[in-house]
Amino acid sequence: MLFSHHDHSHSKVLVVDDEPTSLMIMAESLSDLGEIVCCDNGAQAIEKAAFFQPDVILLDIEMPGMNGFEVCQKLKNNPRTAQSHVIFVTSHNEQIFEYQSFASGGIDLIHKPVDLNICRLRVQNQLKLKHQEAQILAAKNDISTLVAQVPVYISYWSNTEENLFSNDETGHWFSKSSEQMLGCSAKDVLSEELYEAFHRCLTEGIEKEVLNIQLPSPRNRIEYVRAQINLRIKEQEVVGVILTLSDITSITHTKKLLSNESERLRVMLNSIGDAVIATDNNAIINFMNPIAERLTGWHAEEAKGRHIEEVMQLTDATSNKKIINPISVALKEQRIVAMALNSQLTGLDGRDYRVEDSAAPIRDIEGNIIGGIIVFHDVSESIAMAVKMSHLANHDLLTDLPNRVLLHDRVTHACKVARSMNKKVALMLIDIDYFKYLNDTLGHHQGDLIIKHVAKRLESLIDLNTTLARIGGDEFVILLPDVQSTTVVDAIASDIINTMNEPFRIDSQEYILSVSVGVSVNPADSTQAEEMMTHADAAMYRAKEQGRNRFCYYSDDLEYQFKQRQSVEKLLRHAIEQDKIEVFYQPKLALANGKIIGVEALVRLRDNDNKLISPLDFIPLAEETGLIHALGKSVLKQSCIAAKEWADKGHNIKVALNIAAKQFTDGNFCNLVADTIEQAGLASELLELEVTESALMHDFEEIKMMLNKLSDLGLTIAIDDFGTGYSSLSYLKLFPVDVLKIDQSFVRDMLTDTQSMDIVRTITSLAHTLNLQIVAEGIEEKQHLNSLIDLGCELGQGYYFHKPMPKEEFDKLLG
């Protein structure tokens, strides 16, 4: 436009689809193009469109109630929505749908599944054409205003530079009317540059001077003026000065409009990055911009006077059949027309370009069609990139297998086909057992190699009709779209498990893997894609619970267990994010005198009814989901702060924390402990870390290095549940161990089971020999206490003394 700029941020797009997932995905992919409004039915679309007046409407054809064609016809019959560009979206490929789409007023057609990149380009193109059409219309209105009035300022001044006359009755030029201007000094009214010229002519006797001046503070859209200064001389003396000002901006634009409409288009469109060709109402070319010259191979002067079909030859890139130029259709049908899909432009030099965009008729101010314009651009690279991006968006980067997005589409399609043809569909979720441990210990590079080898081995088991996808770190899915009986599924699942059990040889190393497989069958236990995935996931976890290296079908009882697991995981995540993890403390006493010398910090989680959830229900889940790191960090922080508070009150209470094996896989764990102690201001000797025997065996050298670092910080290292795991005297020598904790199972049974009593006696004797502290867990009776004292056990904890309690309760106990 001449005097204003169209704001692209005000673009409006209405997305209409009765499928929530499609609606959400399309809306999200277009969110940065402008304001996006969504609705899921035709009636709502008509109502919102009338109020919202969108630039572009993405309209699903197949909707319950009112279909897309009916909606489009109603939109086109409403003056408020008639100019909105409608792009139909359909899962049908029949030509009749394409014909109906354009016949009902649509300008484009996109097929499902929607390629989001192509969809985005189409919407961008329509918005661009809409904006360019608005620019052309606004420019035409501006020029019409200029043609209607050509303002010229005429004034007469005395030889003392005082105003004697001006024709500006309304104060249009200098904010002063003719009467107000009388007697004013030229220096006070004119701009600095204009006054200098005025004064020079008067003092130097220059009879006439014409100059163009840019006003420093434009008034009423007047930016540039042509000033003519004439001296009025009488008897060789200057008696006055005539000053006229013309708005040359208006005159220039008016001349362009009056002389040649195509020249106006050339000025406006030559700088556009797209190719632009304009024609008269017979499709005879009268303008081409440089981009159009480059793509067609024609020079503008050679192309002028030729028909658009001669200069811009379009064919279908797939079939090579001739395509009618959209500008011909736009002129004939008097509407905006999108370029056909797969349009290919063959230039004069024989080069082919994939092109996209659309054409529209040009109307004069009365609405009469005076020509046409087509805007297009080379999308050859974009299409190639879109194909690549589409592949990347739908395939796993590591294995090149279909990813979760593509799998969902295929499962959804398979379920629809199964319903219509009375078929069975099976979904198998495959999870590599203990892969996280392998990945953490061997490194991510080695883990990636294992994933690739597993993918290849699984591919060798399936046929072309079967989909193998990777949906997560160590999770694969096999989709069987046509299952005759579950015996086929059994055989495939067994083959998978047996094949995975065969050694993998990677970089001269041999690995033995196992997998857990969960199976969901449609329609036996589910009918929708999401339901099948959920059920297969639940069945997979049942397979893991049953010992791994097996497959399991979904059953109704798994639904409750799976939902319980999801509920606990949600509670745990929320508690961690909102700092609602609680820590209880169980006192640790000197058995000889009952003095409290320490506590064990025990994590607690509450449900929505404020009831405590058993640690057995959420700690293994935390380890499995990786939340154990954040959970451990919260417990560590709270425990250090509590110990610092007690120390400040004169109670040197040592706090013992259980450290899960997976926490040692965090290379930053030692730094986390050191930083937390420092931030709390806690003396390091008041913190004790408890490690199980099994944790010590995961990565011997790494664990040893980390425990040495922690010991060097001044922390106490304890072996928890001693005697229940991989008991070896060697690690007591190799690791910096300070404390042995006798597992409560031995303490509980020591009065009735001689073997348990012997184990307690042996552990106590071993601790004394190695000069280690010994702590007995699970002391519940007086007899336990007496026997432990007799055996020489110094420290203990258990319900006989105190149950685990909140910090506030322990504060009262300390007094």
C-alpha cells in the first residue's frame, strides 16, 4: 500500500475438523502464522467464521451433521465470509471429491493423512495472496484519493518576509489558516531547508528557483513537495515573493495510475520475492517481474502481448499432462484459484520447476474485472526438503523405523479396516529388559548400536504387511493388521523372544539380551489405537513382573493395575514438582543406654486423600521411570536442612539416607551431595549414605571411585541390608565402608530361628573384627534388644523404640 502497511500478524485461520487429534496437530503447526481458531462441527464453524472473518479456513469434508461442502456453500453465501479462502481436507482420493471441492468454492484440497509441512506451505501461500490482494486494493483506494484532489499551496510574501496571502483556508499545510498566516514570518513557518532557499532568493536576487524538498515533519501524508520561488520585481527592486508548494508524491502516483496500470504493478511487485505475472481480462500478459522472467525463461518485453498459456506452460509433475493455467480459470470463474497439485513449470530453456501458489482476478474500484494476477514460487527444494522432513517426522532417527506418529496412523487405519472387514489386529509392545542399565554402564554409543542390531533382528522376523516401529528408547512395536488366530501371535512372540536370546556380537563384544512383550488384540480387548497401545503397555509390564523374557496378553485385571501405576506415577511427579515429598525420620539409638544418636531418613508420599502410600508402591516405580534422581535429591536436601537445624540446637544427630543403585549412574551425584551439604551449612560427618550390596556390584570401578569421593568429603558409608545380597568380604576391604546394617529379617527371626541368630552373631563379629560400626534394624521386642546387647551390637532401630515420624514429631522427641 502507498501510505500504510498490512500487519501480517493479524492473519486469521479457522481450522474445522471433527477429529480432536487432527484438529490439535493442524492448529499447533499453524500457530505462528497468526490467530488460530478451532471448531469441530459445521454449525459451529459457520457461527465462528461469521464473527471471526478468517483469511483462510481449513475445512474437513467428512463431518457428522453438516459436511464440508454444505458448510462452504453457506460461507460463500454470507457476505461476511464469502472472501475467506477455503482449503478442503479429506481422506478420500477420488477425483469427484476434488471436483466438488472446487465447485463448492474451495481454492485448494489437502489429503489425509495431512503432511503438516505441505499444509503449512499451502496456508502460508493463501495468506500471502490474501495479503497481496489487500495491498493492491488498498493501494488502488489511496491512488483514487490522490486523483480526486491535487493539493497546491500558493502564497505571497513581502520583501521583509511577512506573509501577505495564502490559499490554505483549512491550515492543511502549516496548521494555520489563511487568516492566521497573515503577518507571520517565513522563518517561523517554513521548514529550515525551505526557508534557506526562500531567504537566499530574496537576498541574492534570484528571480526564480524550483527545488524538491523533503519535509522533516510530514503533514497530512505530504512527504515531498516541489517548491517554486518567484521574485516580484518592480522598478528593479524586489517588492515581494511568490511561493508555491506542490505535493509531488501525490502527482507522481497519480501519473503512474493514469498512464499505465501495469507500471503501478511493476513498482509494487518487482521487489516481491515470488514470481508475479499480470494479464488483461483476456489472459494476455502485460506485466512480469524479474522472478517470473527467471522461472519462465522469457524476458518481460518478449512476453508482453502473449497469452499466459504460451509463456507459462504448466504440466502435472507425475503424469506430465497439461494443466490449465490458474489465471485462465480465475478470469473465467471470477474467483481466486489455487495452482493444481504437483504443478510443474517448464521454462523456455527447458528447465523444469515445481511451483505453487494461486491466481486471482484484479478488480477496479467498482468491482469490475480488469485483469488477472498469478503469484507463484519455485518449491522444488522445498518439496524435496518437505519429503525429507516428512520422513524424519514419521521415522525414528536412529533405526529409520516408523516412529510413534506414523505408527498411530497405521494402527488407526488398521482398526478401521478391521471393523469394516471383520478382521483381527494385534499389537505387540516389545521392551528390552534391563536396557537402561546397559545404556548407563556401557555408554549411549554402545546402547545405540544395540538398538540398531535389535531393530535389524526384529525386521528379519516380519513380512511386508507388518509394521515394525520404534516408539521410545528401548521400546519397539509390531503391528499385525490381519491376524487369523492368536496362535500366529504366539508363534511370532515366541520367535521374538528366542531370537533376542541369541547372542549379539557388537564391536568384538558379545551380549545376551531378553525382551518382555505385551500383546493387545482388536477387537478382543480394544477397538481404538490409543486403547491398544495402553493395553499392550499394561501387558508388557505384567510380563516384566512375571520374570521378564516372556510375552503376556492383556487381560481385564491389568487395566486396574495399570491405572493404579499411572496414578501413583502422576502423584509422584506432582509431589516432586511441587516440593510435596515428605521425609520421616526413624531414631537410631545406642542400645546400651537408649540415647538417640542418629536417624534414618525415609521418604513418604501421600495420595489425594492425604493417606500415606507404601514405599513399595512408589520407590520401584521411581527407579523404573528415572524419577529416583529427583526424588533422591529432594530427600537429600530436606535431610541436610533438618540435620543442620538439630545441630544448631545442640543435637548432633547423624542422618542416614538410602541411596538407590540408579542414583550412582548419575555422574554428577558426588557434586550434588557436596553442593547440598554446603548449601545447608551442614558438617559432613553428620551425613551417612546407605548402599545395598547389590548396588555395589553394578559397576565395580565406577561405584568404588564415587564412594571414595564421598568418603573423602567426610561422609559415613554404610552397607544396608547386609547379608541379603551378594555377600563378599572382598568389597568390605575394597570399598570405604564404615557401618554394617543387619537386615531386619534376620533380627526379626533371631529368637526363633537358629540360622538367623547365627547370621546376626557372625555379622556382629565380622564388624568388630574389621573395626566397623554395627546397626541392627527391625528391633520390635525387648528380647531382641537383650540378645543384640549380649552379642555386642552397639546401635539399633525399630518399632520397639520408635516408628518413623515426621520432623515436627521428632523435634518434640528431642525436646
